Amino acid sequence: MWRKSGARAVLLGVGILLAGIMWLRPWSEVQSGAVTNESVIPTEQGQAAPKDAATYTADMQIDPKAHRVTGTLTVRFVPKDDHVYFHLYPNTFQKAADLSTDSWERVLGKQREPGGIQITSVRVNGEDVPVRYQGPTQTLLHVPIASSGMGTADHSEIEMRFQLQVPYNKGRLSYNDNAMWLGNWLPILAVKEPGGWRLDPYSAIGDPFYSETANYHLRVQLADEYQLATSGVESVAVVTQTRPQRQTLYEIDALNVRDLAMVVMDDTYHKVTATVEDTVVHIWSQEGDDTRIVSRLHEAAEGALRYFSEQFGPYPYKEYDVVKTGGFFGGMEYPGIVFIQEEFFERADPIGDAVIAHETAHQWFYGLVGNDEVREAWLDESLSDYATLAYLTDVSRNSANLYIKMRQSQSREAEAYAAKGLAVWQSVEQFPDWDSYVRLVYARGGAMLWHLSQEWGQERVHRILRQFVSQHQYGQAKGQQLVELLSKEAGADATPFIDYWLHLKLDQQEHAKAWVEKGKHE
């Protein structure tokens, strides 16, 4: 995620005022004979799915005027236990939730309307089971599966009916007069680790999500005057229009993705399209937006996707949507789609290119290579921030210098947090506020790799990152696995380097320098 703080920083010698940045970051049947136009094209996204990947099939009806989504979700998966949990993240925003802290206010704003998701029925392998919520505001759904048998060929199938009322706030799941953006909205299986189920709550700081790669099949019914952008491939979707209902049915696949996000837009939205290798790139803006700004942002999305494909490995998906939304976050990443804060479309801001680049980098670091964004938030954010620096350096030395100066300054400021017992490599709940999170997770972590690229050369660092992507694509990576690659490349244990940069053990600075120097000669 990319987020802007309230502070402003003047970068002297350039004369540009930049924001101090926080990277964050029912379905109804179509009536017989009512079809007037139908185009059927096979949908395809990504490469071969990981073995035992779950499949989510969602049939839904969206009412943008009521800010409501109603439908059925069917999940087919290989059980790892005699029960499972689903995260119901929208219930974080129920009326009963206590979201009164300063951090929540920065995320949601002061003007809010509650929302949430209601599960009206659950069936396991064809048998009805009780709806069992857990958590103070019902943010978890507990589903027993042993009593219903294990399904067919060790697979189980859970079907649930749901109704989502979208909340109004400045977050990832909200709406305005022209669009409704759905991030972290659909019930999603919790991750089961050897140590137990990961049932982490939706915290105010960071991107507190952790999910496995899965396949999604969507059937979305929507009024004709609205448009849709998703994590899937709308450009090759099956589209059915009905009369006189004036409804459009979309059938969309999103394969091998870690989450499913969506934006519903009215007819004030238009898209600009380009192609990067085998990927169609859309940027969605509105009437009245400055066409020069939109063109620049589209060039940034296209350029960043091409650059990262060359540097870190091919982008495997067939479509990439960059969509103007509201929100506090500057930019927010999801597989195949990113939400970009509206202000970057409405006025010239030199940081807009960096926002686009950062969210595009997340298509590799978080999207393609997953990680535990709760306990190791630095892994995807630091790598994405470094990748942004590398891209800006490649396309615009002036823009890169501005960004580098800012991040280096924030990285130095981050050292003061050592006295408070904070570090880069820690869980999101340990950060007291957004300022510390940004300076540590984004700036300090990104500056670490930038420093290494200046000492070892960019190609060497990018070779390590290509290997990291190749080894862990579609799976989950751990921070220690990156440390091992660094150690192998240097021919020496990278622990002193990591201790200094990520654990803020400032007394290890000289040992960190020695490790870098030794690595130069390998």
C-alpha cells in the first residue's frame, strides 16, 4: 500500500514540494429468451495453479445505488483440519466495532457509515451446518467439516449465502458518488500453519492480510449503466446483456491469485488501454480528469510493468487494471488490479509515478510471491519500495533523486526508533503509529536494498530478487529465505547486515559494512 502522511517535505535544489509519503498502500437467473447480445470467449489468467489450490465460485448481484452485494460463494478445497475458518474482514466496520483510535481515524476518516457481511446459510458437502461467527464483531466464520464427511477425493466443498453492505469511509472497502471499490471483501479461507490457524484481526496499521493463491470464478449481475474492473480478465469475459431488465451478466475468471478485488464504476469512467507483452493494461479515469495527467499515469503503469517483468521475471497475468478510487491510502495493491487515490488524477503531482510504480511492484512482491503481511510486513513493502527506486532511476534521474533523498532521510530518522525497542522486522501490532511503520517498513527496508545495489551493483541485487521470485512464485516466502539468498551471494552469513538494517542493532554497523565489503569480492 502507498499512503501519504500529513507532513510535507521540501526538497531543496529542485523546488518541488512533495508530500511526506507513507507507503503503505443474488445472483438471479437470466430469463429464457431474454438474451440480446452474447459474446463467449474462453477466460484464462496465469499459469498452472499450485497443487491443491482452493477454488472460489461466486454468483452475485451488485446494487451500486444501495452499496450492496448479495450472492452465493462456493469454496472447494483440500482440508488441512476437521474445521476451517474464513476471514470476514468487512465485519471490522460494523456499528458495534470500536474504531476510535488515532490510527483508525487516519485510515477511515471522521465521516463514516458502518457496514459488514452477513452469512445467512452454510452447507458443507451438501449438508446444512449452523452459522458460527467468532470475534468481537464476527470477523471470523468457523465451519466444522468432519461431521459432513470429507467430500470427494479428499476435497471438501462449502457453500454460503451472503449479503455485503459496503461501509462508507476512506478505506479499502468503500464508495463515493461514482464508484464502489471492494478490497478484502469476500470471505476468504484463513491460512493453516504447522503451529495452528492464523486468525489475525484487521488492524489499523499496515496491510494485515495473509492468504494463499487460489482460483476464482465470478458471475456478476450488474445494471447496464455500470462497468467492472476486477482481479480477473474482463477483456475476455463472457458478457450477457438482458432486455428488458437492462442488466449485464459478467462471467470472469481470476486464476492463481492471492485475493479478489473489484471496482464498480458508473459511466463517468473511461479507460485507456495499452499492451505490455501478453498483458493488457487499463487505466480507469473519469470525465474531467486532465488527459495529460492520465496519460502520464498510464505511461508509468505500462513502463513499470515492463521494467519489473524484465528485472524480476515475466508478469504471468493477462490483464492489469489501474483504477481511480477514493481512499486514504494513496495506492492499494491487489492481484491484477490496484486502487489509486483520486487526487493523483485531478492535479499534477510528481509523486504519482512513484505511487503507480510501487503498487505495480507489489504484483511481484505480495501478489506473485506471497508473504505474511502481519508478521513480516517488511518483506513485500521493502522490496516494492526498493523496486520503485530502481524503476524511477531507470526512467527519470531527477524523480529518482527526489525519492532517494526522501527515503534516505526517513531511513536515518528510523534509527531513533531503536531506543524505543522498535524494528523493521516485527509484527504490525507492534508499531505504535503510521509514522513509525512507514519510516521502518518502507523507508528503512527499501534503503537497505538500495544501499546494497550501490555497493554490489544493481544487476547483482536484481539477480537475487529474480531467484527469490522464481523459487517462491504462487507460494509463501519467508524473510529468512531472502536472508539465505543474500548470504549465499556474499559467501558469508548476512546476519550482521540484517541485524543492523532490519533489527536496528546499531552496534552492528561496522560488521554490516564488513559483510558488504566481503560480498563485493565474491
